[in-house]
Amino acid sequence: MQFSIILVSPARPENVGAAARAMKTMGFRELRLVDSGVHLSSAARAVAHGANEILEAASVWPTLEAALADVDFSVATTARSRAKFHYYATPQEVTSILSEKRRWAGRIGLVFGREDSGLTNEELALVDLLTGVPMIQEYPSLNLGQAVMVYCYQLSSLSQHPAGTDEASDRLQLAALRRRMHCLIGRLGVSDDIKLVDWLEQRIGYLQQRDTAMLHRLLHDIEKNLIDKNSGV
């Protein structure tokens, strides 16, 4: 299982250097930056302290959507106050979820937002699963370097496992389920129920492969029933 650490529009080179250092410490190698080139500054290299090869090999992407194009399953970190309806997994739950998907998800995207404003709702909608670090004390959030270290430490055991068998049906099932769900919601006329739609979007990422298959069967039966009713059968 390969991990791409994706930093969206980081503003402070020191934070990117700290993220690179955390990555190397835990055995992660691939860094992607969205709409930012601060990793090339001397300040980033100074803080990276021995992880400069990660900065030098980092790729820059124009948008988060582009950075996720070759990713099989994506996870975005968000502060509790920024998650619209607060449906998110703890780091421990993320490990369990990704472990189950190891058979088909060869590349995982782990997304971190801007230091001051995190990720937009539009960006959050691009990922498969939201996650956040529960805080004992009331405090806005971890800084970028700390957040990267928490997740790299938590997921380091998964990065040591070779990619599983690439089964196209499993790989495409999740995306197909999202499309099918949105189509059915539109046909049922409940697309304006934002809370319901958001809940479905976030909970789909939790599903195991067998649950995804069963939900496809259920949606198929609902769609067939709607067609039969509309045709007067």
C-alpha cells in the first residue's frame, strides 16, 4: 500500500519542512503539494533536517482534484469545527478502514488543508473519508507538521505491506456507488436534504467491500422498483 501525502496550499515553508521530516521518520516518501512551491525555499530545507530528498522529489499540482486523479482511496484531515456535520473517523478507525481496503487500494491519498483555513467544503467533497484527531483540551487544531506526524505514525504499519491484488471491480465499486447514490437521490427528489446527502457521502467511505456490494444490490432493487412503477407494471 503506497501513501501520497498531499498538502493543500501550505503557506509556511517551515511547516512543509516539518511535514517532510515527519514523513521520513515514519517511512513515507511521496509528497504532493497543491498550488504551492514553498517546499523549494531554504527555510523548508532547514527544518526538514535530513529529509531534503523528499522536498526535492515533491510534485506540485494545480488543484486537489488533479492531485487525487490516480489515488484509489482518499482521506482528508479536518478540524472538528470545520466538518460540516462532524462525520469523521479517528486515526485508529482510519487504520482499520484502510487495512480492510488493502486488497484493492494500492495508492492512498492523505490530504492536509491550509494552515489557517483548512479545506473548503468543495475540497472535502472530493475525498472518500474525513478524519480528525480528538482533542482533550479545547484548542483549534494541531499544526501541519504535528498532524502529518500523527497520521504517518498511525499508518506506518500499513505502508510496509505490499499492494494487494488489483481487482478492477473492487477498485471501481466505491466511485460507482457514489454516482448511483446521487442519481437515486435526484430521482427520489430529496437532493435538497443537505444533511442526508452529506451523511451518505461520508459514511460510504466506512463501508467494507462486502457491504459496498450489498448496497449496490439494494440500490439495484430500488431502481428496478421505481422503473416498474413508472411503467405501470
